[in-house]
Amino acid sequence: QKEVEQNSGPLSVPEGAIASLNCTYSDRVSQSFFWYRQYSGKSPELIMSIYSNGDKEDGRFTAQLNKASQYVSLLIRDSQPSDSATYLCAVDNNNDMRFGAGTRLTVKP
Amino acid sequence: GAVVSQHPSRVICKSGTSVKIECRSLDFQATTMFWYRQFPKKSLMLMATSNEGSKATYEQGVEKDKFLINHASLTLSTLTVTSAHPEDSSFYICSAFSKNTEAFFGQGTRLTVV
């Protein structure tokens, strides 16, 4: 079983819709969870971090964490074509960070 | 946010030569740095973890004698690709950690071996 799993996509949503990205992880003691956005040929950039169960909102982005289910998600409201990228889920346990394979999101105008 | 500088951003080298990539944390002390490589349309693949002042820990399948990592100070880690071959052509990315912070990524280095 992979340590961090994501649906590789591609996920396609129309402009203005909500994009939902999901991630599951295998290590129950994981402490920190991150979502990175990576444009083609560029380095990943941090979108959201979440450390406790529940929702965390930042602008159009909402991260959701459920440690019991070992599940973390990212919602993007009012999706824009500029949101088209690969989104990487990362899980950290005491400075041992593991990435999912990434979900490719396309937002169509 | 914190800044991690990776240099060079692009490098072309001849087969058989060595290439050094630097990763610097500019405004924080990075106790741990990670080196990744990424093939086109693929996710990041962790190559090794380096802690300041100690030997790097390599992931399974990564040749430590080919990919030399040195983390000599709390702000600098280097990755040297020795005797490079065309199959080493890839995008290499470093990330730096300070305890209890997020990982901050360098800009990445596009290596092309001809």
C-alpha cells in the first residue's frame, strides 16, 4: 500500500465550480498535512497546511482533515483556469515527509 | 514565507561529467533538507534526506556514490550528480525544513545530460 494516495486524475471542472481533491494516508501517527500546487515545469508551492481535525479555510481554498479516517481533502471554490495545475498532497511525520502522486486539475473556461 | 534558493536553475552537461546543485535556505536554519527528482508528468520522488552534520539517508534504489549529498551547514546542502548519463536528465528539487515548519522548496534544477 502506498503511503499517500491520490486519484491521479485528470480532474476537469468548469470555471466557477468547486474542485474537490482527495488524499488518504497510511501512517496513523502522521502529524502534519499539506497541499502543494505545481504548475508544469515549476517547483511546488504551498497552498494549505492543516494539523488538526476539521476544516481550515483560506480564501477560495478549504482543507479538511479527518485523522480517524486518515483522509485529507482540498476544496477549491469558484475554480479559475489559473487553478489548472497538479495538486500534491503531502503528509509529514516528524520531518519525514511523503508525497502523493498528485492530481492533475483542469479548469475549463 | 521562508525562501529556499536553488542554483543553477538549468544546466546542460556532457555525459561523464559531474554537476553540483546547491540548495540554500536564505532566512532560516534548515536542520533537514530533502532532495527530490521528478520525471515529466510524474510526482516528486524522494532521493535522500540530509541532516546537517551527518550523512545523508538515501531512499532504496538511489545510488549514494552517484548522487553525493553534503549538508555542511544549516543553510546549505549540495547534490552532486557524478559521472552523469543521459538517463540522469531530470528535474531536481530540494526542500528545506526547520523543526515544526512546512517544507519550503527551491526553484528546481533542470538537468540535461547530452
